[in-house]
Amino acid sequence: MAYKVIDLHCDSVFHLIEGKDLLQAVKGAHVDLPRLKSGNVGLQVFAAYVPPDTEIDKAFLCATNTLDLIDAFARSNDSLAPVENASELKTILNSDKIGIMAAIENALAIEESIDKLEKLRRRNVRIITLVHSQHMSWIESCTGQGDFKADNGRALGSFGEKVLDAMNDIGIIPDVSHSSENAFWDIIKRSKKPVIASHSCAYEICAARRNLKDDQLKALGDTGGLVGINFAPSFLSDPYRKAFDERFKMGSSISMSEMIAVASEIPVTVPQSIIADHIDHIVNIAGEDCVAMGSDFDGIPSTPEGVSGCDFFPVLEDELRKRGYSEKRIEKIFNRNFLRVLEEWG
């Protein structure tokens, strides 16, 4: 039995920005319509990424221009449909169509304006990754450089608290992937509804700064939140992470093409089974209701062995079944867990 898959994060919008036709098979892409169909994907969340070095008065426009591309793609073929709420998602999961949902990666996009946050919600944005690789004045990043101190001396500043409160009120799910550990705790304690880490993994297996420690995983599970498993080898395998980080030190910033070149030189094999290892760990720590998919496809420079893109999901389903996962548990991980969270957010 093949279950529809909800993938909480991809960066495939980069291909749309470059003018590539994702309705066709695209060489070098992880996500395109043929792969979405082969992978039995029911919902693909497309992230509208706002680079952290974007000038603040241009960040909102950057986000909305990218949302335009996502919206256009969602309406470009009868096999696709935009999804904004749980009712629409249920319809999609019971159909042959593939849903497309819009997210924002980096709340720099709101330009420190609650009004612009509300405008993004009116654009049907349902998820916002609160920070990216650099600190902002109101939130600490897990990879930001230098000491951070918000106006209230915490990792989530007073404006960040207003942002989180507004997101709870208007129905935008906070995403703590890229948030620092301290910011994570500030966010999870303040939010009245479940938060997600849309594209992260288990720190206990791979000690990447982006991954979540066991107490964080348990807190997400206890509050009804989710972790979307990231398919990047540097978040899955600690030996690979160490080798990648050693090469990454060659420069303070690096382009995706440079990252791909670096990744190709790493002599560490990352088996596809390690994805299921992270799922096992999170289920054991936080419960089966806390796991989802968050591949980060098209935003990662390499994938584990045998993972060509979103057409891999049926292989993962078989692996989980071989490990003794019940049909109910597999269905939860692949789609029901996020559907539950979306229902809670209205």
C-alpha cells in the first residue's frame, strides 16, 4: 500500500526562478512533476527563500515575487492545485492531484512589520521559518556569527514575541528550523499552538547545529509539534558532517554550485537507510505523532545513496515496513501528522 506523502520543505523554487519547467523531468532537480507523481506526493511545500543578506526594505518584495512563481506553478497543470487549509488538503489526499503549499523561509521577509506578516497570510502562506543563517535583531539563528542579545536579553526579542503572537492569531505555523537552541525554547514556550521544525534531524545521530537535541524533540512531541526529516547527508551522517564542515571552512560563504563541488569530493558513504534511523530515533524519543517528511530537496548539495529526489518516498515506505512499522504509523509519518497540525491551526 502506498501512502500519499506530505513533504514540508523544498527549495525547488530556485529552478522556477531560473525559468526551468518543473512540469517536465528536469536534469539535476530533485522535485518535478514526473517525480512528484512517481513518489506519490500528496502535498509539496515550496519555500519562498529570502536570503539573509537581502536589504531589509527589499525583503518583502523578494518574498512576494517568489510567491508569485509558486502560485503560478500550482495553477499551471491539472495535476496540481494550491492548498491553503486542512479541508483542501483532505480533498487533495483523496484525489489524484498534488497539492502545492506556500511557505516563507526567513521572516526577514516581514521587514519587522506585523502588517506585512498579515499580508503574507492573505497570500495563503501557512508556514514561516522564523530565521535563517544569520541573526536578526529579534531572533537568534543557530548558525549566526557573534554574540546575540535581543532587546529583552533573550534569544527571542520583544518584537519576536509579537510576531509569534500574531502568527498564532492569524494562522501561520512557526518553523524553528534554523533557530538557535535558546530561541527554540522561547518559541515553544510562548506559542499556544504546535510548532514545527520543517527540515531538521536528530542531533543524537548527527551533531549538526541545525539538528534537534533529545529534550527539544521531546518538547515538540509533548506539545503536538513535528520534525520534518531533512535528507541532507550533512544532517544525517556525523562522519559526513565532519568531512563536509572541514571542507566548508575554505570560505565564509559558499554558493550552491560550490557546495555541490565540495560534496562530490567527500569520501563518506551515506546509505539511504540512515533516513529511517533518524525516524526511529525521533519516534523513540518523541513518539510517532512527531515525525514527518521535510526533505529540503533542491536546497541540498547531495543526497544519500540511491535518493534521486521525491520519487524515493515509496522506497522509504518499504524500509519502514521492513522495520516493523505498522500501516497506521507509516500513514501518520507520511501525511496524517501534518494534517493534524494544520487542523489545529485552522
